[in-house]
Amino acid sequence: MSDSGGNLPPNTSIIIPRLVCRDPASEIDFCVQAFEAVELNRRPGPDGSVAHALLQIGPEMIMIEAEGPTLPSRAPTTDGTSPVVIFVYVPDVDKTVERATAHGAKVLVPLQNQFWGDRIAWLMDPAGHVWTVATRIEETTAQQRTDRWNNILAQKQAK
């Protein structure tokens, strides 16, 4: 018998966020519609509702979990104060924000270009999870990022 301890299952992300939800089926639908996620599996709970699902967004995985009395984690409130923010790069952030809001997401921080070369927005999905969605729009050097950040700080201090 060989010991394969420490090996990842094939095609698995090394970090897999787990989103706890009151309505996992709706969260799955949201991720599929907004982020073009692919559902890899879905498991029912004792009552037949979704207990767990594994999705893939681009090359990475995310788990969707139902709240349960034996689990310590709970779904977030829908006030945008989630302490966890999922950052995901997408091919077209503008289209992603459009799809997400069409499927119930609320924009917390509007689309804007950032000094480091990304265009981003912050969204809260209908379940209360917060996402930063981004598309790289410009390749920048470490020096450009430092100079731009220092300019932003200087402008804030001048006010």
C-alpha cells in the first residue's frame, strides 16, 4: 500500500474558498450566470435541498455549502459587511458586472481603473458574499505602481 499523503486530487485548486449560504442552489445559479462558473458536482442534503456543490471559475474552484447545525460557519448578512472578499480575475469586468447585477448583485464599489493596472468593481451577491471582480487593462512595473501610489498619497495629503 502506497501513502499518497500530501498529494492533491487531480485538477484541484490548492486553495478553495467555501461560501456558506442559506440558499445554496441560488448561489450556484448566481455564480454560473455572473461568473460563467461550471458546476462540477452537487450533493443533496437529507431533505433533498443542495448541501454542497463544487464549481469552477476559470481554472479555480469554489465550494458552495448550506448552513447546517453541525457546522460552525454561517451565511453572511446582506448588508455588504462580509469580512471575506473573494477576488476574481475575469476576461471582461464590465460585462461581468452587467451580468452580476442582472442576476441580483449590488455594486458596492463602482467600476474604476486602478493605479496597479486593473479595472475593478466590488459586488455583493444576493446571498451577501462580497466579490472584487477585475480585469487587467495595463501591465505595470513595480516602480510605476510605487510612483502612482506615492502620487495618490501626496494628493490626499495636499487636501
